[in-house]
Amino acid sequence: MRDLYEYDPVSRIDWMQSLIHVLRYDPSGVRGWHAREQRSYSFHEAVWHAVKLSPPKDWHLLVLEWPHISTGDPNRLAYTRDDRAGHDNKQTITTIGKYLHRHFPKLADHQIRDIAALHSASGCEIVRTTDEILDTLQRGPHSCMRWNDCHHEHHPYRVYSPALGWGMARRVVDGDVCGRALVYEDPYENYKCYVRSYKKGDGYSYADEMLEAWLKQQGYEHRTGWPEGARMAHLEPRYSRYAFLAPYIDGDIQNVDVVHRDGGLCLVIRDGGEYVCNNTDGTPENEGDDHEECHDCGDYQHPDDMYWVGSIEDCHVCSGCQNNYVTALTYQGREREIHEDNVIYLDSTDMHYDVDYLDRNGVITLANGDYEHRDNAWRCEHDGEYYSYDEDSIEVTDARGNTLTIHPDHADEYNNDENEGE
């Protein structure tokens, strides 16, 4: 027997579709604006995606607001706040993630992030020729493997032969390569994977969540290292004492062996292999060499002179790059060294916060788009937005269409029970 409290997304979608039909063909014409919105825009696919995973807080309100892709920015969402806005044909623009947070409180942060990324992704593709792979490397996000002559016949990335299952996923926006990820398809086993993605920005390259969400939809697994047994081409370098050209290999396994296969030589990724591919100049190292590459800049230092940084202290950086990190609250309220490009600072708490864990550390987004700690803000039940206690009076419209002027000193009088204790 079905648990009475078990969520049934199929039934919930049926209920929503029934209400959509009623509003579209409402004979009273009270909400004629809703029929107009339905004819003009499709219900946002990201919201349907969320409904399939978790019950919305108020599915009636979700339908009435009719969320859809913003005409001004396809990566944002537009919705109609209330009847007055509907009659005036005024829509509110917001981010997909913020809208889902408001309507789906049971969805985890990472689920909302993945949904938003998936339904914002555009221009994603996989290229499978060596020239296209090198072109993406050259035009895309910063890489320690980007050489001045990227198409040189001795560039290390040429070992990632498409004939051996390698390719490059990229996200192109208006002709600009904004994201990239090396991908691998095992020619003998039925699986596809990638290890790391890069997003274009100033300096440090973060993971491209849009591209990763798209790759997941294409069946690619995100791994911490390339699979043992993956093959790369064996190419002779032009100027080197080493017998083969070696790229810097991302991930947990950077070792390779040179083996005979199919009548020739190739490189095979193996944990504990004879050579380590951790240089950016195209040369391998013998296993046991005592130096390590900086996660950020690619320079090499002795491990004793390097620093562990990141939300789970999984990145090793040199003493120079360590200056780009600040102490911030991150996962589970821990203080860690986080890159300055990925933190915000709040004057009210005199603290830095990791932008990937704002909600878990009590940081919310105000109605004006600024950040504030939840202890220094109040939530208005009439529009669902947060406002700082330092703000002057605000004006909102209640359910009856009346304009209310609310002063922060009296904010608690307007909060309903469900907002107490937030």
C-alpha cells in the first residue's frame, strides 16, 4: 500500500496540468492575463524538472505565477507575481536557482544547482579532431597547457588521439569558448567519462557547471581520475631527452607506462606506472621525483613549501598563489582558505563566505540582490523577499491588492509562523 505521505510527482503534475487548463479557458475571464501568458510562453522546463524531484511548497501559486524563460536573458526566469502585475503585464525577472529555492524547500542545494545549470546550458558540443581539440584549448579558459604555438606538431595535447577515444567538450557563447572539458570514451567498454571542466574567468578557472550538467545528460561520468588502461598516442618530442611527448594529466592517476599494442607503441594510464605526467612542458618524470605542481599556476615547488587550500583542503598551491586565498566559512561552517574570486565579505559579520555554501552558513540574497546574513534580515510574507534591518521602510502589495508600508522595526508583525526561527 502506498504511503499516504509519499510524494507522487505524476499525480502532482496532473493536478497542475488541470489547473493550467482551467486558467487558460476560464469562462469568467477574471484571470484573462494568465491565458495571455500561456499563449505567449511555455512553462519553464527547469520548474517541471524540479516538480519531478520534489513537492513544491505551493503548487497552486507555482501555476499562477507561470514561470517561463525571460525574453531579455534566456539564462534567467520571469514570472508574474500577482493579479495586479498580471493585468499590468509586468513580470519579475530572477535567476533559476533563486526561484527554485523559494518554491522547493526540500531540494538540496546541489540539486538546485544542477537543475539551474542544465537548463541554462547552451552551445555545448563535443569535438573529435585533433585540430579542434587544440583550437578549443587555445581559445577557451586559461590552461597551463596553452602554448604560444598551440597547433605546433609537438604540442603535448596531440597524444589525446580521437582514434583512441579522446575528445573535447566545449561550451560556445557568441563564438567565444567559455567552457571546456577533456572527455574519454572507452572503445571496448560501454562508458564515457571526464575528470575536470574549466570555465572562462579572470585568472583561476573554476568548474563549468553548465557544461558538466550537459555532459551528465549525455551519459558522461564525472571521475576523479582517468580509468586505468586508457590509451594515449606515443609521439616523439622534437627537443627532449625523453623518448615520448607527455601532457599534464589531470586527476588522481598521472602515471603511464609505454607498452607495445597493435603493432606499435602507446602510452597506457596505470596507477604506479613508470612515468609521471605532471609537467606542462611536454616532458614526463620518472616515478619518485621530489617536486609537485601548483594547482593554480603550474609552477613546481617542494611539497613542504606548499599549502592545502579549498573547501575540503584538496588543492595544493605554491607560496605565491597562496596569497590569493582568504579565510572563509565554507562546508559545515568550517574555516578554510578559499580563492578570493569565490568568496564574499559581509560588513555586518566581518567575515568572508565561500559562495558555494552561502545558504548553509546563513547567508541569503536580499530583494535588491545584495547578500546579508539571515540574522540581520527579515523576510516579508507578502512578496517572499528578504530585506535588511538597516533598510528604510519598504512598500509591498498584499493579497488584496493593498499597498503596505513596512518599517523594519515592525517586520516581525508581518512574518507568518513558518518564517519564525529562520
